[in-house]
Amino acid sequence: MAKEIFLEIGTEEIPAGFLPKAMADLERMIRKELETARLDFTDIRTFATPRRLALSVNEVAEEQPTLRTESMGPAKQIAFDADGNPTKAAIGFARGQGVDVKDLQTVKTDKGEYLYLEKEEPGRPTTELLKEVLPRLVAGLSFKKSMRWENQDVRFARPMHWIVALYGGDVVPFNHGNLTSGGLSRGHRFMAPQEFAVTGVADWLEGCREHFVTADQNERKATIREQVIAAGKAAGGSTVVDEALLQEVTYLLEDPTPLCGTFEEKYLQLPRELLVTSMKEHQRYFTVEDASGKLLNKFITVSNTRPEDEQVVIKGNEKVIRARLSDAMFFWEEDQKVTLESNLEALKQVIYQAKLGTSYEKVERFVQIASGLAARFEPPSVALTERAARLAKCDLETKMVYEFPELQGIMGREYSRIEGEDPRVSTAIFEHYLPTEAGGTLPSDNIGAFVSIADKIDTICGCFGVGLIPTGSADPYALRRSAIGVLNIILDRGYQASIPQLVEQSLGLMETKLTRPAGEVQADVVEFIRLRLANMLTGRDFATDVVDAVLTARFDEPNDAVARVEALAALKGAADFEPLAVAFKRVGNIIKGGVDNEVRTELFEADCERALADAIRSARQAVADQVAGKDYAAALQTIARLREPVDAFFDGVMVMAEDDEIKANRLALLTQVAALFADIADFTRIAA
């Protein structure tokens, strides 16, 4: 009869950010353990609150099935000598199987007689296996930061206080540190700290509920959502349900109770982002807005207790937020006593990176890159772009950003608006940080896009230039995110911007800072960005071989590369693509580096050579015009028409002729074929 496994690890309060990963790890580990142990089971559920991690596995078999294995050994003729004594081969095979040679059998096969062993391993009871599996599970959980406590030789996110381990309602006994597993859980730390008996997940959930703990995180999240929405309505507005905040609050509480507080209306003159940051990031408060989307002087906090007097708790929270907002108002007023631009001088004293110099030097570099982009793609905006780039980092020296680093860019935008800067400049100061995450919002205006690209390219080139190169597991300067950001902006705005040229310009501006040869750095950076584009395109469901073929042939302008990928992907979808790819792969494989000789018609020996030469001549100008016009679909269609004369050529002549002149002439002819598609894709990379 199948039974349930239930495990609960009771702890002190675990940071909210640790819990989703811990649940995923629990599920992954128990699944692997049970599959390795050959134990059948159905569904797995995981649970988490700040003070507990729990796991339930349904219908787990009571014992392993019997394992039957068959092993083939060495041939009989080499397993025994002429006198019938076992050789090292036989002895070694027997030892490897854990038996004596006399236990081995022989079996006849098509290749002769071989030593053979059939073993039967009885299955072990699940209760016995779990005494080994569950301790491994508890010990195997890892966290970004772990703790030791007292004199225990164990580590966990926070000190453990109890362990419940059950199979079919019976305790699975094991020790971990100073704890022994049992069948007693605990309720809410403050409202019901006493122990209660557990026999499985169903009565554990009910027992938790009776002891003021909503143990199911999905139920808890849904409850909090309903509560804060209702509290917002009761306050005369609507709650802004920030999903990230909701997720965090879910893992901060065991028994949620919403409370609505207020703050003075004068603070509403502060920028919305400042108010939201003060309430969300620092206090975990939900904000409330009116029907027009304007913030109200209300906030909703979610308490982990059910206070006897809610007003006492509300007033305490109001006092805290008042102090926060009072500080913010002070910084807001103080920062406006000087101009934003005046902070530029202070950046000369701020070290951006020890080897790359000050933040001021960085600004001076990316001002030039941004201005160059503006000169090319929107010449009338050069002056505004330069202005935005110069002011882009000035808010880093404001008191507000010093206190609230999350507001960099936002405060620059707000202060510049107050000072009367051009709206496009103000917007660009904020948007040059975009995108801040994968799939995040991109700059809405060219000026913000120019400054963003320039800033990110400078960061990437600078780090590569002084040896701060990302590894497989570490990217402390977020260079991958910066590279993806550059690519997404270029693709979004349709810029025909050359990545190698941008990198070359950037490295030229920091030449004196480099600790590596500039040429080497440029190659590394371009390849780094190329790989990011390859990953992005395969993530859009383009075939890996298509992406590889295009980016191997040429990587310069991202939009151009995408156009070539789309054209080749469309061609690959055609029914007759495979023989075409085979023919062109054969061309590429034969010519290797190519033969750059003039094709001599007098050396032709067969009509198929003349026919191919005529086809190339006919296609060459059309392909050149189509590639110049970036009509890659048409260019590939034109090239595709060469398949028949190419096939006929391979069928009609031996390319590697004995006569060196004829061989070189035929290779030169094939080189001309390859040259037609060389700038579009490397067909040798196509899987066909």
C-alpha cells in the first residue's frame, strides 16, 4: 500500500528571498532521491513560511521493486586458460560483480561463448530507505548565506528548532545536529507557539491554521491580495498591487492582517517614484491611488499578528513612514539649492573603477560616443544628446540618491525638469539606465537610447580592457545585461549601428587605461556581444544552425544580422532546402580558404563548367544589388537557383583534377559560388 512522505523543517525566520529557491530545491532533490531509489510516487507539494519549509509526497511505494540485472563478461576463451583455471579477466569480472568465479555462468551468442551473470537484488523497505534519504535532504539544502549556531556542525539559512519526518503517519527517526525528528510541529511564534501533533500534510495544514499559520504560500498570497485590495477600497481608493512586493510579503508572514495608515498630504508633492520607493522598498507598504492614478496619502501594511488594538500598530507605522518621508522632503529641498550640473565637478573625486579612473572620466568618454550616435542617426539632436550625457550621472552626487540609490536616474530627471531642461534631456537622464532587466522597458526616445548605448558600451569595453571579464558563474559588473541592453535598443530602434565600430571608438577613448592590447580586447568584446545576440535569436526560436551560419559569416550590425537570420530561416523552411544546403556545404568544404584566382574559360573541359560560370556571372550583379539593398530573401532565392548548375558541375567533373592548373581553375570557380553567399551565411554550419 502506498503511503505519504511528510517532512517539515522548523526554523527561525528565513529571509523571504531564500524561500522560493529552497522549495524548488526540495522538490528537485526528493524527486531525484525517489527515482534513484526506484520508488513509485505521484505528486510532490512544497510549502514555505518564514519559519518552516515543508514537503509532501503522495502514494510512495512501501518498498523498492526487486532489481534484476544481467551482465555480460569476457569471452570464455580468454576467461579460462588451457587447464580451465580462471584468468585475470574472469577474476576481475567476478570481483566487479561482487561474486565468486564459480557463481558465473556462460551464455552462447552469435560471437561465441561469454561469461554471464544474472543477479536479483531484493527491494528494501521505504521506511528503511527514508532514514537515509531524509537526512540527506535536510543537509543538502543550500542558501546564498548560511549560519552555524551554538556548537553544531551543521549549516542552514537560520537555526533549526524542530523537524517533522513521517511516512504513512509514522515517524521516520533520524538526527540532524542537536535535533531528532518527530511528529510535533509548532504554531505561530507569538499567537500560538505551542506544539501540535502531525500525522500528514492534511492535518498539518489544518493544525497550522488552528495555530494562526497559513502554511500554503499560494493560499497565503491569494489572501493577502484580497485583503490589501479590500483595504484600499475601504480607504477610498484602489491598492497598487505590486507583484514583486506581494511575493515578498507572502514569504514574510504566516498570518496576514492588513492595516491602513495615512501620512501628511504635503508629502504628495514629492515625486511618485520617491514615495513608492520609501513605502515599498523600505517599509514593504502597498500604496493607494485614486481613480485618476494619483497617489493618495494612504498606505497599507500587512501585519504578521492580529493586534488587540489595531490603532496602536497603525500609529507606529505612521510614525515610521513620517520620519522616512520627512527625510526625503529634506533631501528634496536641499538638493534643489544647487544645480544638477554643479554635481558634475564632484564626479572628479568619485572613483568609478580603480583602473578606469573617475566617474567624471567615464562621463567624458560616453558623451563622445553618444554624440557620435546622434550625429549619425538624428543630427538635430546632437546638442541635446551631449547635454543629456553630461547630466546623466550628476544625480549620483545628490543627497537623495545617496540615501535612496534605487532612485538614480529618476531624481536626475526630476531635478532637471525643475531646472527647465529640455524635456527630452530630462527623459534621457532617466532612460539611459534602461533596460534594467531582461525583457525590460527600453528607452522611448533616441536621445535616451544614444546615451544608454554609449554608457553600456563604455562599461563593457572598460571592464574587458582591464581584465574584469565575466565567467560562467560570476558577472559582478552585469556585463551580459549591458550587452543585451545595447542589442535590444539597437534592434528596437532599427539603428544600422556597427558593433565593431562602437567598440573600437570606445576603446580608443580609454586607450591609456587599458591593461590588455586593444586589438585583443576589441575581438573579445565583439565576440562577447555576438554570443549574446546568438542566445537572443535562439531564444526567439530561430534554429541554432541558422543563427550560427549567419553570425559566423559576418557580425557587424545587429539589425542586418537579424534580417539575414530571418531570410535564411524562411529559405530553410522550403521543401527543397536540404539538397540546396548539401550542395553549398560541399562547396564550402571543398574550397576551404578559397582560391582567389581569375577563372580562365580556356581551361574548361566540360559544358557543366561553362554553365556554372555563366550562372555565376548572371547572378553576381543581382545578388550584389539585393545584398546592398538588404533584401536577403531575394538574394538567397537568386543564389538558390545555382543549385542545379552546382550539382551538374560536381556530377560532371572531378574538382581535384590531376592537372594543377585545371584543379586550381575549378576551385576558383567554386570560390566564386561561395563568394555569392559569403556575406549572408556560412552554409557549412547548416545541419543538413
